[in-house]
Amino acid sequence: MLRQVYSIVSFLLPVALCTSLSYEVNAQPTSTLTVVVKGIKHQKGQICIRVFASEKGFPLGKTGEVKSGCTPITGNYVKKQFTGLKPGTYAVAVLDDQNGDHQLHRDFLGFPQEGFGISNNPTVSVLTGVPKFRDASFALQKNTTINIFMKYGLDP
């Protein structure tokens, strides 16, 4: 009986060791993205952040993000980390969500009625329209911190 247990263990142990080593060798490195949102005007509500890896859904769509999360507002800035991101190109959209519905409210002309922000802080005006992924994207190869400044209206 002991001999059977020994032969099973002596077979399974190398298999388990090889499997775990091959997983470590094939595992892709990941990075942490830290998003710092500055210039928050309200002291209530939450800041919702969405990380996109492509133009699909960016920035106003209800789907397409690879990571997202909301952080309660406690001052004029918030910081949120997103871990486990593979190296690549990303863009971030931010919302000052005052009513907890996770949507950017707009007036009948389509102008934002809540604060918003976009990575790379592009100009957002009647002339430029909604920023494109290519204008807001950045390369993530290692742990990175980006700063996004909130807008509470369109740029001139």
C-alpha cells in the first residue's frame, strides 16, 4: 500500500512541478495603471473611471472597457489603481457621477451637464467634438500614473 502511494506521489509531483513552471514561463507580465483625477468641484458623489483598450465604446458607450470602477469623492482629487493590465495602448474616460447612475448627463443639444475627463486631457469643444481613442490613448508598458483634469463644460 505504501509503495502504491509512493509511486503515485513520485509520478504526480514532477507533473505538478512542470505544470506550475510552464505557467510561470508563459505568463505575460502585467502592469498597474494609476489614474489621478484632479480639479473635482463637488464634495459629494463619486468619480467613475473606465479604462479602454480600443476605440470600441470609447468614451461614452455602455460597453467596451477592460477595467472600471468608482471612487467616492473626498476632496478635490481622487486616485484609483487598475492592476493586471497587459502591455498595450489604453485610453481613460472619467465621470463626476453626482447621481450614482454611472452615465454622463447631457442637455438637449448634447452638451455635458456633469463633469468629465479624458486621458491626455484633449480639447473638448463644439468644433472638436467628442475625443477619439487615438487622441486620448497612451502606451502602457510598465506601471504608469496618468493625471486627468476634470472639465465642467466645453472648452472655448
